[in-house]
Amino acid sequence: MRIDRVAFAAALAREDLSVKRLAEKTGVSRVTISAVKTGKSCSAETARKLAAVLGADIIERS
């Protein structure tokens, strides 16, 4: 599953979260979050965890 990179970056900035802090809040590794941030795909569960914390529609629709 892909995350919209622009929406993801905007949500991180809006919530004033670092990758490290987002990892702590979601239980997703920093490596995975950094990969998602650069456009790599992730599992549906990871995408849901990130979207739940960021409170934004960050999942790309095909």
C-alpha cells in the first residue's frame, strides 16, 4: 500500500511530529516510516496505524 508523500509530510508538519516521535506513537519502526516518507510501499496495517495517529487521509487511492 502506498502513502501519499505530500499528504504524509504535511500531516507530520501539522502535527509537529518527528519520525522518531511518530514511531513511538504508532509502534512502527523509524526505518519503515522513513521508507514510507520517501515513497516506498508499506503494509495495510502500517498505513492504518500511521493514518490513525496523523489524523489525515494519507493513503493513496489508485
